[in-house]
Amino acid sequence: MEIQHLTQKQLSERWQLSEASLERWRSARSGPAYLKLNGRVLYRRLDIESYEMQCLQPGQPATAALSPAAVRTNDTNSLATTTTPS
């Protein structure tokens, strides 16, 4: 199995951020692990995917946003702000 590598430019394109951001992360010792070979920075695909998994945040289910309690709360709020003409 061949290990695949991405250059700094390729990773910046993948994540749609600047190469300078990756350089800052390396300087701050954050971000994905990297290799530095003869002055050339490379990222192993395995390390990139592992870092992406660590950054993955759980999402809120779509049904939770429209739960009956939330709908009732919204209905009550809209009634409370409604005024009746005299």
C-alpha cells in the first residue's frame, strides 16, 4: 500500500484556506501532523483524514429544530407580542 502525500498548496486548496494559515498552524504546533523532508513540507493523507475526524462536530438533527416544544414556544411568543385592536 502506497502512502499518499499532499503538499501545503494541495491541502490549502482542499480546505479552502491560505497556505499562510497552514504555516501559522505549524509554527503554533497545531493542525495536522506533517513531514519536513529537505525543507519540503508534506502532509500524509492518513494524518489529514485523522485530523478531520478529530475536528468533526456532531450536528443537531433536523427534527430537533422543529420539535413540538419549540413550535409551542414560538406560538406563545407570537401571541404574547400580538395586540388586539380596541
